[in-house]
Amino acid sequence: MDCCGNDNKRKNAAPKSVRNGRWWFEKLAFLTFFLVGGYYLVTEHRAHLFGFLPYAILLICPIKHLFMHKGHHRSSGDGK
């Protein structure tokens, strides 16, 4: 707001169609960057990733146990 009480935000804002196009372009640029970075990370560090797989399989067990037993909470007030 300026000194006279006028709202200048609407005057300086880009049209909605320009903002939507720019938003999709930025989203596509970030997605492309992460996909290319992920590809090079996997191809260049394959030995490290494959070395971690046995530990990842062992870590899945307790995590799976926590999520699988989510509905097994016992309550003392149900009369059983």
C-alpha cells in the first residue's frame, strides 16, 4: 500500500496465464535437475549403493513390524 491507500500489488502482478506457465516451467526444470542428478548418483556410486542393500533389507524388518502392528493396540476398557 502506498501513502494514499492504493494497493499497488495488483498493478505489478503478472497475468495469471504467465504465472501458470512459469510455474510449470520451474517445476519441470527442478524435476529434470533431480532426475539427471539421481541418474549420475546411481551410476557413479553403484558400489556404495549395492553395499548398503543387505543393511537396508535388515532395516526393513523393524520398520515393517512397526507399521504392520499399528492396529493391535489393546485397551482395557473394551470388556474382554
